[in-house]
Amino acid sequence: MIKRRKPDGLEVERRVVQGKTSMVERLIQVTQSALGGINTAYIERINATFRQRLAPLARRSRHLAQKEVTLQAGMWLVGCFYSFCDYHHSLRQQLSVGSYGHTWVQFTPAMAAGLSDHQWTTTEFLTFKVPPPRWIPPKRRGRPSKEIVETVKKGC
């Protein structure tokens, strides 16, 4: 979605960036009606959350991201905190409590996706140790040694 401010109002242009236009139109007809359009409410909401929590993304801010790596690290930090530590009002579920009525059970996006069984604390989130990726030995370049060639010949 591209928004342009003009003297007579706001001009909004919606384009399909990923996928085929025919596929998007078919999905709109299946999920909505013929009058429906591309719904951008969810991405707009998460963009607003990122702007609110990360100063370099704010429209008028005294902080600028000097390096792309810094901005990228901030985005990961905010995104993971958003998913693991924050309850979301739209994810809560009603739980009946017998004759007393009902209560609401809160969920984080990670809980709703089955990635976690509880809301993480900030300390738990910041001290979680992520295992390093599996080590893959580098490809050997150049001519193989005589020992390797002889070993391969004996094995065949």
C-alpha cells in the first residue's frame, strides 16, 4: 500500500508485491465478498507497534539508526518481545467458570502458535541462550591430496 498526501486529501494505491494478482483476487472472493479489498489492518497495526517501540522508526525522532545492523537488531528485539512477552487482546479466549460466569485467558502470539506454554518475563527473554547454528565444514578447494585419492580408490 502506497500512501501519498495531496492538498485535496490522502491518495492510497494498493498493489500486489508478492504473488499473482489473480490469486489475491480469488482469495479475496473466498474470504470476503465481491466488495472486499486487500485488508492491510494487521500489518498497519504491527508497523505502528514497531514505530512506537523503536525510536529510529518514529516519524520525528532524535535518534537515527547509524547502521543497518543496529536497526535490524532492534527490529528482532522488538519483534521477539512482542511475540513472547506481550499478551494480545485479540488472542484472549473466554473460559466459563461454572455458575459464576466466565473469565478471560490471555495469550501471547507465541503461545497461540504453540511455541511457548507461558508468557515470558523480560529477564527470561533477555537471558535465553540461543544455540549456535550447526557447524558445516568448509568445502575443500584445489586438488585432493594423494592420500584422499588412494583412499577413494581402495574403497571402490
